Amino acid sequence: MKTKIALIITFLLIFVSISVTAQQLLENHDVIAGISKDRLERYDAFLEHEIELGKIPGAVSLVMRKNKVIHSASYGYKSLSENLEMEEDGIFHIMSMTKPIVTVAFMMLYEEGYFQLWDPVSKYIPEFTDLKVAKDVLQGSDGESEEIKSQVTIHQLLSHTAGFSHGLSGNKLDNDIAKALYMEPQKDIESRVNTLVSLPLIGQPGEQWNYSASPDVLSLLIEKFSGMTTAKFLQDRLFDPLGMKDTGYNIAKENQNRWVAVHNYNEEGSMVNSEQQLPFEGNTVFGGTHGLFSTAADYMVFCQMLLNNGQWKGKQYLSPKTVEIMTINQVGDLFQAPGQGFGFGFGVTTDLAATKSSGSVGQYYWGGAYCTYFFIDPKEELIAILMTQVQPYNDYYSTVMRQFIYQAITD
């Protein structure tokens, strides 16, 4: 009798154990690399609702954690006027998400000994010798100016502290800069940089952080150091080896059907295709500020290489020590966003509490003018990309992207 009871108890314990294990497997079935797919559905619902409300035309989302794809989806339309549905391999104007790519390329040349970070730019581009600084930005490019107190350095170009502008602030000088750089015809990147240095700076070198056209100067330096165009350098040294087959300054004819149109609100407040679209072929200004087209998948490979300390599939593109100096705060307290600093080509989270948002200290990120966004979180082994095509830019979707992705982490 005792033996029979013992056998029954043993059977019950085994049954309970199997049941618990099965239940655990069931519960964890929708958790991949520590991210809950169920919780991430809130992100899907949010983006779909934004499209229903007419706030964005469509979007592509791609999220990876611990080298596993967690989320890959497309929503809405790539062209509202043609009623064309968004596809995951849609090709986007990534605008200022060009900056991190060109900065990485430039730092590859740093590793090869072409320059030092403290070098004056005038050492390589003589036109930088006699720059002027505007006394009053409200007077525009024809207003009074003064001499620079010190030469612009390569470090200042990389960290946006050189005193240049991007023409975005709306004052008279910025408007003049934007018109000269982007509305007047430019033959190539050297032509654009020559135009930039012919205009007064908005401040003394090293005395402020100001989002600027400095990466265009990096692009010109790439050409001077490498002896090839920036387009060819990027193709040979990054895009081809990484397998970024859809990234470049022009879209091949056979892929132009995958181009995603830019949208904006019309006067009635409805989302429509923008009347003016940037050309996707025939581009000859290979800029560092903007100009590249890419897909979410291509940009993810670029981000994976960075998260992997500059290495991807057995090839070392950058040293881990170079990635480190690019992704730490290089500007002290000059960067104005709370809890954020700026490295070389990336914004960097330095104080999580001060940001009033989800994330990690050490997270680095950037976005593009047509509302494309990415962030890399080394602590969480996490990369997220969200691409849409809407102007004007706002940072709202970048913040919400972080909010929905971080709330889905369960480990």
C-alpha cells in the first residue's frame, strides 16, 4: 500500500512539474530576447492609429535585441496620392541620418593616420584660414562681422562646436545660409563647402554647440584624404562590405519603384504628397549633412556594426576605442537638451533622470529631417529604427518609439 501511495505521489509531482514547464513555455512563447511581443503590439496599435488620424502616411519599424529581430513591420502608404502601400524594403530619404554614416567613414581615415582631432581645418582646406563671425545674426550675411579668435579644428567639426550653422533657426543669417547652401545650385561638395566658408559663422569656434553643416566639410576632407569621391569611398569601404545594397546618394532605376514619397499637411490640414520632392537620381553633391537614401534593413546593418564595437561578420570597420570616443559626450555642457550630450555624429544620453524619458545612459541616436529615427542602446543590446517621410521634422515619434519599445522589455 505504501509503495502504491509513493508511486501516486511521484506521478503527481512529475505531472505538476510537466504542467509548470509547459505553462512557462506557453508564457514565454511571445517573449523574444527579453522583449514581449504582446506588449510590443501597443506600438503597432499606436502607429496604425496615427495613420488613421492622418498624422503620418505610413512607416517602417525594425527592432533588434541581442542580435535577434524582435519587430519588423510596415504600415500605411508610401504614396498617398497613388494609394501605394508601404513596404518593408521602402527606400527613404534619410536626410540627417547621413551624418552618422559619413562620420564613421571619416573616423576610418582617422584610424589610418590622415589627421589628428586637434588639427586646424585650415591645414587641409586653406579657405578656413580667414573665417569671420557675425556680430548680430539678425543682420544677416551682410551684417558686421569680426575675426575668429582661434582656428576651427577637426574636433569642432565632428562635435558641431565650430560655429557653423545649418540654416534652420529662422533668423536672418540662418535664412541667408540656407538659401546659399541649399537653394542655389552647387556642382559638388567642394562648391557647397566654399559657399559655407564665404558666409559668417554664427559664433566663435568652440564656444557653443550649434547643429550645423560641418559634416559637409567632413565629406570634402574624405575626398581630399582618400583621393575619391565620398560616394565611392562609402560604397567601397562601407556599403559593399556591409551589404547595404540599397544605400547611396542616388536610387538605381530598377529600384525607383521602392522610393517613398515625402508628405506634409496641406492648407486644409490633410496629409498629402509634398508638391516638391528631392530628386532621387542625378545627384552630384555627395554631402555629409544629408543626401543618402537607405532602407530600414540597410541602416540596421550599419547600427549592428556599431553596437558590435565596429566589427561585423569578421571584418573590423572601426576599433572599439574609436566607437567609444564617438559615442561619449564630447561637448561638456554646451548641448542644451536635458540629460543629453553630443559625441561625433551622435546625440548621447548622459543623465537618464534629466531626460524625463525611457532609455539608458550611453544610448546614442540621431534622426532625419523627414522624420526618420534610430537609437542604439549598448547596455540593453538594443537597436530600434523608425522611418516615415513627413515634413517638417518633429521629435515626437522618436520619443514615443523609445517609450513603446522600452516598456516591452521584460528581463
